[in-house]
Amino acid sequence: MLIAIALVLLALVGAPLFAVIGASALLSFHAADIDLSVVAIEIFGLAEMPVLLAIPLFTFAGYVLSESQAPQRLVRVTNALLGWLPGGLAIVALAACALFTAFTGASGVTIIALGALLYPALGQAGYADKFNLGLITSSGSLGLLFAPSLPLILYGIVAKTSIDELFVAGVLPGLLMLLLLGAWAAWNSPRQQAQRPDFSWAEARAALAEAAWELPLPVVVLGGIYSGYFAVSEAAAVTATYVFLVEVVIRREIRWRALPALMRESMVLVGGILLILGVSLASTNFVIDSGLPERLFAILDQFVSSQASFLGLLIVFLLILGAFLDIFSALVLVVPLILPVALRYDVHPVHLGILFLATMQLGYMTPPVGLNLFIASYRFDKPIMRVYAASVPFLLILLVAVLLIAYWPALSLVFLGEG
């Protein structure tokens, strides 16, 4: 008990997460008289996983894209193609943010990089400020279900589930979220038709030509993954190489002398993730060997009588968890606990992964400490309570999407032939 209290205190005073988890694993193994070398073995085993190469490669590609002018070109293309629709500019914001988050893996980066473009543009188009604030805040995390999202890759590693299948399974749930928010955007579009531009073939051609180098990227990479032509690690290598050649060599928007700092910044993030992942896998083995999932199932079995009630309880738990814990920490800490329990209730591990990420992404905009809320408050210089209020309608809409994902498994599994 004293050890547990000490670890909690370490976390509260700001000790790195990997240190807290690692200390927990080492102390648990020591108390159970298990050789501590098992932690080193787990980290070595992690280093041998081929899919692990995808994490630094996709992360580097995302950082390069965010530092180039690619976000502006992406917004121009989507605006030229979709801006004429009712709620067109808001739909542009949703689509652009989702695609950008999928490649960068970070919702905060999306709000900072694209928010500066989209927030004032929405205001100039006649949208209410409260709507604009809520839209940008909620759009930042929409791409987490689309390949090559880093949380999808991490879930596959932690849950020992096919990452290719997760990429495929996230398509329809991700589109459902975009569709529901797009409908809300159309409903809230300015009623003055003059605010909505007519479709222009000239502008569409110019925008497509300007973004000609970036447009093949999602088609080639995602098409290669979905078709089975690329493994995930191969797709990551293609992505990183292509982005480097386009943004550094061809467009020259990132100077060669800026690359070392950019690489260092991206690899610091990767290093933190890998350390957390390595020590958490060791901790996971102890948790499983100790029979904790079985005891958790026995407790739940007294209150939960079906798969439906388990899923409802899981959503409530993840919404609370997401308000206090970032998605990467939650993945490595919670998935090993809930996965064996979910399997007892016949929840498919791929379905569980999509539901987990869909619910946790709501945590980015759930009071009191949702990360997107604070980033949006800082970025747009708005009181945090105003950001809370602006985000509520979007949070409720996304919650409806989460419920559909939870109780309609075919939405996630139909392309896997299991729906």
C-alpha cells in the first residue's frame, strides 16, 4: 500500500509517466520474487517488432508536413471542392482537420496549424463565433480513426491486434463522425446565400495544381495499406521518404539546416512513447499473470449481465478517463486491463479498439481538463468556460456517434468480413 501511495505521489508531482510505470513494474516483480530481467526482455522484444518502425517514420512525416505550407494548400483544395455546399466552409474545416490529424497524430498540432487559417475564415463567412470555436476545438481529434493514426498503431501493438485490420475498421466510424458533424455544420450555416461562394472550375484547377505533390500521398499510402500491397512499416517508409522529397528537396519549404531540430523534436516524442510502451508491456505481463483481469471480470459480473451493459459501462469509464489522461497513456495503461474482460463479453478486439479510440478522442474536449479545450483557449485567446460552452453541442453529437459505434459492431467489422 505504501508503494502504491508513493507511486501516486510521484505522478502528482510530475514524475515522467514511464518512470512511474517502470517503477511499478519493477516493484511488483520484486514483491512477487520474479527476476527483474523480464523488464529488459520485454523492451528488447519490443525493439524487434517490425511494425515499430512505423512510429518514428509516420511521426517524422507528420512534423515535416506541419512545418511546411501543406496545411494551407490542403485548406485551399478542400475549400475549392466543398466550399460551395451549405455549410461548405465548416465541412472544409472538418475534412481538413481530420486528414491533417491522421497524418500528424496530434490534435493539438492541428488546432494550432489549421486553426489560425480556419477560425478567422469561418468568422468572415458569417458563422457565429461560438460555433466556430466549438468546431475547431472538436475537429482537432477527428482523424484519430483514420490511417496512419499513431494511436491506432499503438493500440495494435498493445492489444496484439492486426494494425492493417484496425486501419480498415476505422474508416466507416470515422466517416460517421464526419457525417454527423457535417450535418450539424450545414444546419448552422449562415442563411445569407451571398456568404457561400459558387463553385469555380478555375479555382478548383488552381488549388489542385498547387497541391499536386501532396494529393497523391493519402491515395498511394492508404491505398497501399488497404489493398495489402504495403505493410504498415513499408507504408511509413514510403510516407516519410515522399514527404521529405516533396517538402525539403522539391518545394524547399523546409531548409536543410532546420532538419536536425525538426528530427530531434519529433524523435523526443517517439522516444517518450517507446519508453512508456516498453515498461508498460512488462507491467502488463505482471497484471495478466496476477489474475487481475479475472478478478475484475468477477466484480463486473455482479453488476453487468450482458455485452450491451458492459459496453455502456465502458463508455462511461472511458469518458471519465479521457478527461484526465491523454490517449497514449490510456492506451498502455488501460487496454491490457479491459481487453481480457471485453473478450469474456464477446467484444471483438478490433471493435474494442475503434470504440476505445472514438471514446477517448472525446476526452480531448471533455471538461475539466480536456487537452483541446486548453489549447483552443490559449490559441484563440478565449476564456476556458466559453470554450467549454462552445464545445458542448459537438461533444453531444460525437457521443451519439460513439454509441452507434459501440452498439453497431458491423460499422467497424463489415470490411473484415465479420460484421
